[in-house]
Amino acid sequence: MIGKTIAVAVAAVVGVGASQLPEFGQQYRQRLGGAVDELRRVAASFDQDAADNGLDRPAALAEMSRNPSDLVQDRAASMSETMERLSNLEAQQQAFRDAGAFGRLTTLTTHFDPPLVAATWADYEPAVPVTSEGFVAAGGGFLATLLLLLGLGRLVRRRP
């Protein structure tokens, strides 16, 4: 009887923990949106500077790359990386939009930016799940843990 009580308690804790996955994903998506907005601003500013000098983005980056100044060449490389990151983050954002409610949980594990995940985790605040995703994640975590623990308990009791 004590074993079943412990299994239910552990399953409840895991269920509560699992219910936080959609909340973490939601906070990640908010941070992703902010990063995309800011990188778009940087890209637009660069594009405007290029246009003011009669260039488009690729031509401006090429010209900067050919510049004899190491600083200008380094800036061209970092701007190219910024544009690539913006493209990747926009693709992530679209993947989340296309995924739907429950697909977002899977999308978070397959389309993520490690620095954004780390920053989200550093600022993460747990929340009470009030979405269908949260309830399903909580129930799934609870049920899977309970079944696992009860199954392990049966295996241990059967051994001589």
C-alpha cells in the first residue's frame, strides 16, 4: 500500500513538471518573437544603409568583405551571421505557427535556438497550466510515471 502511495505521489510530481513544458514553450516563443523583431530592425537598418549607398544587402556585404580594414571585414562577417540567424529564427517561428497546439511541444524539441533556450530557462517562471496542452502534458506525465512505477513494483515483487 505504501508503494502505491509513493508511486502516486511521484507521478503527481512528474505530472506537475510535465505540465510546465507547454509554459516553457510559450515563454520561449515570446522570447523568439522578441529576437526576431530586433533582428529584423537590425537587418532593416543595414539594408537602409546599403540602399543609401546604392547597394542591396548582398552587394553591401561583398563590398565590406573586400575592404582592406579588418574591422570592416569582421563587421561584414558578423552581419552575415546575423542575417543567417534571423532567417533561422523566422523559420522556427513559422514552424511553431504551422504546428498547432500539441505540435508545438514537438516543434520545441526539433526547432530551437540554444542561446534562446538558455536565456528562456534562466528567466523561466512556472505557471499553472490552463491550456489543453498543459492539461494533457500533466496527465500524460502523471499516467506514464504511475504506470512505469507500478510496473517496476510488480517486477521487483516477482523476483525471488
